Amino acid sequence: MSKLDLSDVSVPAETDVDELVRRGVARAAEARAAVTREVQLRIVGQHQVLELMLIGLVSRGHCLLVGVPGLAKTLVVQTLAQVLELKFSRIQFTPDLMPSDITGTEVLEEEQATGRRSFRFIRGPIFANIVLADEINRTPPKTQAALLQAMQEGQVTAAGTTHLLEPPFMVFATQNPIEQEGTYPLPEAQLDRFMFRIDVSYPTAQEELDIVAQETRPLVHKLSQVLGPEILGELQDLVLEMPTPKHIVERAVALTRASRPDDETASKDVRQYVSWGAGPRAARFLVLGAKARALLNGRFTPTTEDLQALARPVLRHRLLRNFHAEAEGITVGDLLERLIPRVLG
């Protein structure tokens, strides 16, 4: 399969921006279909997971994948990077992992001819387009914090020198929800930097049959590289160029404000069971995600349905329950099932 071409989306400055976006929308839908076809040659099921990952990529948003072992979380990230022709790096988080193991370190080198010594920076695995932080909650907060600057600013600082990360740069982190011994919960500040928390569930019975059949025979499909970092960058720019209806912004803000127990719009459930709600970054991610979802589905503007589809993965890691909720067995999912229809319909 040949790569998609968005080169004719670049038009002279006097061209109407709306026309520019319309041309890009059609190609974005083609790109989504092509990427999905290729990934599904290797990954069985997990359609919603893949959709959210693509939305995150086009929105420049990092994603946290939560699921038990064996659900192909690592494989789907690796496959997506291969199909998109992006440089991929995997970091296995362990209790003894150091920040320099992520960002890189300086080594002392000596020139044989002159005997002169100097330091040279050896780049760590963070210098990639897609970084998989595998089992991120298995390393102490000091090492987890090494990702914060990279995720927020697209750069890392080592030995007093700042190094820029080549765009596009995305972090996909995985977390095992059932093994809590020897783990370190992610700080709220770091959780908030993830656009989505994507819950990876068990496959259906038929999907599991297909997985076992596929994994017990030789590989017959060779994946094609259908996009590339340049085209992905153009799609990311198109998300920003898309017009945003005023009511979409208003509803996204209304939803995040309604998740805060001290806000006047908060419901009785939120006031009773929530300690802290979502901040402004959640509303921004909701709007960007809605625009990206519309773009990838070939639509010119986002709708309330896009907000409804993304509200749970955006909010589920941003609401902090209080002891009343824990005592009564009220989950964040329960609260969102009541909150989202109340605000978005």
C-alpha cells in the first residue's frame, strides 16, 4: 500500500482557510481508514482502543492504557508506530530505573590523538516519536517525574542542558490495575498530563478464538507504512485549523466545572463523593479530542456526540473520590455515568 499524500492541502495564503480544512478532512478520513486496516492485520479487536489512540496522536495528547497483562497493549502501540513510520522506543519501568535511564546521560570521552577530555551526551530512549512507558507505576515517583517535562514541553534537561525532542512526540504508558504490590501510584500532576485513560478490556469469545488461531501460526501479513511523521504533523495542524462551534467549547467547560464539588453547577453526587474534580486541561483535551474525532471521521466540525464519546476517557483519571465514595463502593465510573448525561444530554 502506498503512502497517503496531503501535499496538495498546502495552498496559497489567499485561499479560504475553511476550504483548506475541507480538503484536509477528506484526506484525514482516508488516513484513518488506511491506518486502521493495517493495524487490524496484526491486532484482533480493540477497535475503541485504536480509535482513542489515533485521536490522541492527532491531538498531540499522551495516553495511559490500563488493563491486565496479555491484552496486547504493548503490541498495539508498537504496531501503530510501525504503520505510521515513527521512531519507536520502549522503556520497561522497574523499581531500580533511574531518571538518566530515560533522558540520557553524559559520558567522559578522551581524544586519543590529543588526550583532550570532554563530555558527550548520550541520548536516552525518550528521544523517539512514540515512547512506550511499560508498567509506568512500577518505578518510584522520582523516575516517573523524568517524563513530566518531556510530556508537557517536548524537551528534556540533562546536566543543565536542554535538549529538544523531535516532533511528533507521544507517550503511551501502560499500567496493570490488578498487581498493586511493589507499585507506586502516579502523582495527580502526571496523571493530568495524559489526555486519555484508555481501559483495555478482555476480548469477546470470537475475538479470543481469532487471537489464538492467529498467534499459533506463521505470520502471513507484512505491514505497510501508510503515513509518516510529516503527514501526521499536517493532520495535527489541521485539528487546530478546524473551526470550533461556540456551544462545543461551552459544553466542554460546563462538564469539567460540574465535576468540581465546590462549583455551583455541581450535582449532589459530585458534592457528596468527589474531593477534586477536573481542571481546565480536561476541557481543552475534550475540545481538541472532539475536533480530532470529527476530522478522522471525515466531518468538518465537532458535535456534542464527539464530546459524549470522549468524556469518559478524558475524565476518568481526573476525578478524585473521597472516603464517602470509597466506603459506599461508588466508583468514578458510576459518577461519570450520572454526570455526563446530566450535562451533555
